[in-house]
Amino acid sequence: MIDELIYLGIETSCDDTAVSVFNNTKNIISEYIITQKIHKLYGGTVPELAARDHLKYTLKLILYILKIAKIKINKIKCIAYTQGPGLKGALLIGISIAKTISLLLKIPNIGINHLEAHIMINFNFCKKKILPALVLLISGAHTIMLNMTKYNLLNMIGESSDDGAGESFDKIARLFDLTPANGISIEKNIPYRFVYNNEKIIKTKQNIKHYNFSFSGIKSNIMKLKTENNNLNMKNIIYNFQNTIINIFTTRIRNILSTNLSYKGIIIGGGVSANKEIRIAIRNISEEFNIEFNKLPKKYCTDNGSMIAFLGFIKINNNKRDYKLSIKAVPNLRII
Ligand code: KG4
Ligand code: ZN
């Protein structure tokens, strides 16, 4: 029988307190996530309040998921935590708790790059051969396109030079007073089979040649439209906004796939990749080019503790571990 090894993952980079226990034989065995509500009052995440909420709940959630899984805390063999990128105070709470447990149980701990975890969690669900893959990471503050040739070998293709795609969803939701002010509300407010499409409403200039993205212009255009016209049809605008974003991604992906025929698959990750229409559009491209598309379950697209525990498991198995107690958060950690 294979020895069961229990990995604990802690994610506190922004406004979700998320924890998970991952086991090398049974996979994700227990997880929990609390999305902080307190920020609703302020129209955006307040760093100090985020840190306080993480302090209030992280340890409680760890004990809760262990109880649900009927696992004693001393059975944990390794602890993984988000080291960055994210809000410094919020990260420090998760790191401090992880290091304390690591010290008390005399087990290794490992700092995880949140962005890398968003991508790597795909491999917990991907059964087919997908590498080399074209990777699209679309989270709140980050929009990055990468080339992944091996398990841990990533090369940059392009990234956003201003807002992340998720931020633009958040800003447009806020502009139309949708709550919560995020992409989920945008998606929910677009009626099924909406047909009124006027693509000229939202103009956007993207430099296809350099593969970098820009989203701030789209937001400014919509703001301008709204101030110039009081009778705007909100549903029409958000529908066209979402389509504009989809077009930006699909144009890039098609462009890259038609010039590089070595790709075997497409991997997506980050909160925006939970968007149904974006997923459909990318899946369609994969069929068009006859390559794999990993269908990452929606709940693992947005922030979660399992992606941290899973990447901890991978890294520990590659001998990347740490017993040190130095507590270092890296708010602007890059993926490469
Ligand atoms: O990866 P994530 O959970 O947190 C960060 O690492 O940033 O991504 C959060 C972002 C938010 O900007 C949110 O508006 C966006 O993901 N998002 C969505 C959807 N669900 C979350 N955007 C579009 N459609 C969705 N269904
Ligand atoms: Zn994230």
C-alpha cells in the first residue's frame, strides 16, 4: 500500500481565505473557501480589512477541513502557502500561520507562486497528453500568455501592459452598479442567447504583433459612452464588452496556433477562465486546430486552496522544500 501523504494548502493572497488538504493517493480530500464580504461596502478590496479577515478565519478553516476529513493535524506532512503575488498584509497572515504549523509539527513548508498554481492545477485534472501547450492565464490583475513545453518550463509570449482582464470585468460591473462588482455579475446579466450585437460600440486597439494585451482603453471607451448617453442599454454594452474580450483572446490564440503547429493543447486558468462564453470560444478553437483543451472545473479557475496544496505536492516531490522560518511575502512576484 502506498503511504498516504497529506499536504495542506493555504491561499490568502487577496480577498478569499481558502484552504485545502491534498493527499497523494486520494487527491483533493477536503477544502473550504470564504470570499470576504466586507469589501462590498467600499467598492474594492481594502488591504487592511482583507488581512484582518484572513487572521480571523484561516486557522479556523484549517481545523474545520481537517475535522471534516477526519485527519489529525499531526498527519500533515507538508504545508504549502501562497508567497505572492498579492496584498502584502494578506499574504503575511497565510505565511505566518503556515510557518508556525511547520515549526510545531517539524514538517517542511513551501512558498508557492499563485500564478503558477493557477496554471498547474490543470494537471490534476488533465488525463491526456497536452504538452507543449499554449497557456492563457487570466486572473484579476494578470493576463499572461505563455508557452509551456515541459511541466515546469514556461516562456512568456505576452502579457497585459495595463489592467488585467479580470480588473476590466470588475470595473465595468462597478460602472453599472452590478453586485458583486466582478465578472460573475457581468456573465449573469447577459441574457441567454442575447442577439443584439453591435461590435462597433466598443473599439479596442491591440498590438497583435507583440502579443501584449491592453484592456484599459476598453474601460475608458465604455465610461465615455456612458457619460455621453444616459439611455444606454446596459445589457447590450456588457454583452459587447464580453465579446470584445473574447475576440481579443481568440484572435491571439488563432494567430499563435496557426504559426506554431507544435502545440498539443491549450490550458487556461485564473478567475476569468471560469467565464462560460470564454471557455466555449477557446474550446471551439481547440477543436478547429484539433488539439486538446483541458476542461478545468470552474471552481478551480478562481482562487482556491487546492491549487496551492497541489503545487506544493509537485514541488516537494521535486525536492523543493524549506524548513526555514523567515517570513517573506513577495507582493509583486512574477511568473517568470
Ligand atoms: O484568479 P482570481 O480568482 O483572483 C486573482 O488571482 O485575481 O480572479 C479574479 C477575477 C476577478 O477579476 C473576477 O471578476 C474574474 O476573475 N472572474 C470572472 C468570472 N469569475 C471571476 N470574469 C469573467 N467571468 C466570470 N465568470
Ligand atoms: Zn488568482
